[in-house]
Amino acid sequence: MNADATPSRNLLPFIALTLGLTWIAPVPLSAQADAEDDPFFGITTEGELVEGLFPIRATGVTTAPIVDAADAYLATLTPEQTAKTRFDLDSDEWRHWSNIPVNNLDRRGLPFREMTEEQREAALALVRSGLSARGFEQARDIMRIDGYLADFLDNHEGYGEDLYFIDIFGEPSTTEPWGWQLDGHHLVVNFFVLGDQIVMSPNFWGSEPVFVETGEYAGIEVLQEEQDRGLELMRALRPEQRRLATIETEKTRNSIRSAAFRDNLELEHQGIQADQLDADQQEQLLDVIGTYVGAMRDDHASVRMEEVRAHFDDTHFAWIGEVGEEALFYYRIQSPVILIEFDHTVPVSLREVEGDGPSRNHIHIFVRTPNGNDYGKDLLRQHYEQHAGDPSHQH
């Protein structure tokens, strides 16, 4: 196993800020530099955790296929590769992810670039085991677009279809806690497993461009359903409801709040509350949430949506921007158990082509589990408490 100690990453929040990832209400740079070293607390609305939201329970949905895929992947690795891939369950490496290009971040883990074809297939099978068919295909397309971007920019050190890193935390098991992480530019999946429960967050889904016109991957398009369903919901609101939902009417900058290294963000509720929507609008809001939750494998997505529905009345929908067919916008869906942010983002790699303002050709999405359960931390805390002093559990 790798040691928990990691190299200093104090420059990373500055890099993220420079790239425009935290232009909305940024904390001071000195605080950003230390944020990743703060003990994990979780995203809250007012700095206090809502307790009892994520009990350890039987869901009746097996995680055996995910365990089998992890074991099969690990079986392909050499000892040297295994040492790069495996981390202790409590390692802070969980929190050292980012969506920025690979050469701007000291990533650990094993990149696809250093794998054989057999190993790459096994690694992708692990990712596939945790995602739905649509979720997996979108993840692969994001990776493919990064390969296109590497060729377009002639920068194969920062970008590439094979510049994504796999980490395994703990020992794959159908009863004990463990997890995996996929980390790279515009794609981050954190996947925690405990028994038959999973927590798939924090997740980042993004792309620049969102559509490939030329080359090997011409015709690939990503993140359009998330964009279009959010806009359809906003356009379905009555004028007074739109007024309640709208934070700002102009989209002039990046708006994401829950970016990398913001695990302990305080984020107030804004926008319109779900109980202020009519029945059809509520179903639309649930459909939008389901688009994101549906990135995980279907059976576990159904369990996750049960959590969402249990707290639906306390769900808020907030909007920045206009509502025309080609509008640029940001929206946020926030409840005690889920946080979703969608953003049309300022160009970075294609700034000379797209200009300096937010673009539909650069999209960022973050999906979080507030109140202390990102990375499955609240489930893990409860597991440790249940088995404290148990000699059969070497935690």
C-alpha cells in the first residue's frame, strides 16, 4: 500500500482559480491553499451537518459485480503497478482529485498510459461495472474528446484519452468498505462501496469541446441531455416561479461553487423550492435529477432516487442566465442528500476560438453528496463506530 502522506499541492487552488474554476465567491487564496489539508467535514448549508440522512442498511442490490471487476483488474497488475494503484481506505488520496489537465496536477495512481491493452480493458471493465450503459459511454466519450484535444493542441503531456488514473482504496469486498477512483481532465468518479450500498460522489463531468467535428471521433457529443433538460425545466416555470428560481439574469462568468478542494463548502439554499412547483414541474425536476443519478448502474440508481424523493420537498432549484433556446446558463439542484451543479464555462483550451465569455462548448458538472457523505465518509464513520473494539475488523 502507498503511504498516506502526499506531496504538497498548495499551488493547485491557485491553478484552479486561474483556469476560472472558482470565480464565483472565491475564498481567499491563502484559505484555498490550505483547504485540501483541512479534516473532511462535508458540504453544508450553514456549517452544521444534518444527521441521520445516510443510515447503514440493506438495499437488496448486490455489489458483487463491482467487486469481481476490481479483483479482475488487480489480478492483471505487476507488483510495481499494484503499489501505484492501491491505497489505504482512509487515505487522503480520495480528496486529491481535480478536473484540471494532468500536467497541472501531481496525480497518483496508475494511468491508462502505463497499462497494457489487457490491463486497460480490465480497468474500463471496473468503471463499467459501477456505471450505467449511458454513464459509461459518456465517460468514454469524455476521454475520447480529451484525446482529440491532445491532438488539436499538440499537447500530449496534459491531455489524452489514456491520461486517466485509477486508484483502489482498501480491499474489494461484498461486506467490508472499499472503493475506487477514476481521475483525470474533465472526468472524475469517486466510488465507495459498503456491503450493498454505494456512494458515487464527488463526481465531475465536463468537456471542451462538447462536440467533435473532425478526426477519428467525429460526431461524438456529450452532456447535452443534462443541458437540455435543465433548460426545459426552467422554461416550464411560470414567470413568478422563474423570478424565484433566478439568482442572476446574466451569465458572465464561471458559477460553479463545489469544485475540487471544496469538500467543506458552506452553500446556502437559493432558488425555488420543490414544494412551490406544480405536479408536472416536480416530475420534470425529478427527471433532471435522474439524468445525473442515472450515470450509476441502474439498480443502485433506483436506490439513490429513493433517497432523493425522501427529501424532495426540501430540494431547491436555482438559475443564473437567460432562458432562450441558445441561452448560456448555470443551474443548481440542492437538497440535504444531493447537490448538482451545471455550468456553461469560460473557454480554456479553445479560448482563441470561442472567446472569453461562457460558452456552450465548455461544460462543467459537479455532483456531490452533502452533509458528510461524499466519498461515503458518513457510512464509513458509522461502520467504524459499529465495529469499534471488534478484533475481527482491523480498522
